[in-house]
Amino acid sequence: MKKNNIKKLLSITSICICLCLVIISIIMIYIKNNNKDYYLNMNIETNNNVTNPIDYSEIITKVRNEYNNEDIKGILEIENTDYIVPVLQGKDNEYYLNHDAYGNSNYMGSIYLDYRVDIDSSKKLLIYGHNSSNIDMPFKILEEFYDKDYYDNHKYVLLTTSTTKKKYEIFSVYVEPEDYSYMNINFSSDSEYLNHLKKLKSKSMYDTGVEVTSNDEILILQTCSTHKDYHNYQKKYLLIILRRV
């Protein structure tokens, strides 16, 4: 009698575990397909009309009002995609790791600018965002750039600020597990800066054919990497590195 009860209990437990796994799978699929609240629904034209120029400050103000957040400094777009998101900037690089564009606590975080730089005047910008292997996190799209064919069709990133709309061209794509010198923003000379850019270019997974100079303004997009070749590293960051054109 006891053996039968144990078998019955084990059977019920197995069924419960299976049901739980099914429910979790459904929830994960739902999250993956529906967690895109960080996207913006708008189209921002490039300002090429001299007589009636676009007021970019008005666009940024509109987005700030939508989220009720003055920390919104810009809007990031990847050309030939529907990816367009607000760029936040806090007083440190921690707050927007787990807060959304409304300022609410959120595990997905935001796309945010390094607190040490100015979106309009700094020669080098760094923008961060979360990634995941099974959830559509804010910067998951960056992993598409492992594929050279994808890069060939999505070479440009646009960054709208309150003063202008900048266009950047990708010149390097790679995963960094150890050397964090890419985060440096201060350089003693043009030659030191150029050597820095050449080092970033030399690490690229594939040749983009894009040359860099000491006059280049650059943008680095950083997220966690899920690339199988780096699974043994505790920390590994995917870097998409671009020069302004």
C-alpha cells in the first residue's frame, strides 16, 4: 500500500513538474515576443532643409515629456530596421542598468549613455544596454552583427540629440572578455587617440574596410555577449564600434 502511494505521489509530482515547465516556457515565449516597450514609434528625418530646418530639440522634448524624464538625451536608430529607442544618461553607470525610461525599477534596464561624456560635444561616446540569450532585451539586436551579411545591410547607426542627427558607420565588431581599455575617454595626444582607434579596429571579427583617423568622432555600443566561443569567460562584452560620417 505504501509503495503504491509513493508511486502515485511520484507520478503526480512528475505531472506537476511538466506542467510548471510548460507554463514557464509559455511565459518566456510571451516575454520574448512582447517585451518591447523600450521602442519608440516615430520617424526622425535628417535635417537637410536649409530654409525650414528640423527642430531636433523639439523632438527630444517630446520624448522627454512622453516618459516624464529629463534624463533622455537622445534617440538611437539602426538603419534598415525598426529599432529606435531613447537614450538615457544618469549620474552614474548603475542606475539605468535596472531602471526603464520612465525611471521605474525594471530588470531590463534602458539604453544609456556613459555618465562621463556629453552627447553633443564629446569625441567618444559609449552607450550600454542589456542582452539575453532567451529574452528580447534592449540591446539583443546587436548580436545580429556577428553575421557579416547582416553588417553589410546594416552598416549605419543614427543618433539624434537636441541639436543634430549624427550618422555613424561601423568599423569594428568584436567580443571583449578581458581588456577594458576600450572604455578610456581621455587621451594625451592625437597619436594616442589614433592608436586607440586602430587597436579597436584590429580586433574586429571581420574586415569592414572602414579606415579611421585621429579626427574621427566615435561611438561604442556595448552589451553582454552570448557568443558560444566565449562561454568560458565570466564577463564578455560585444562591442559595435562606429565612426561619425
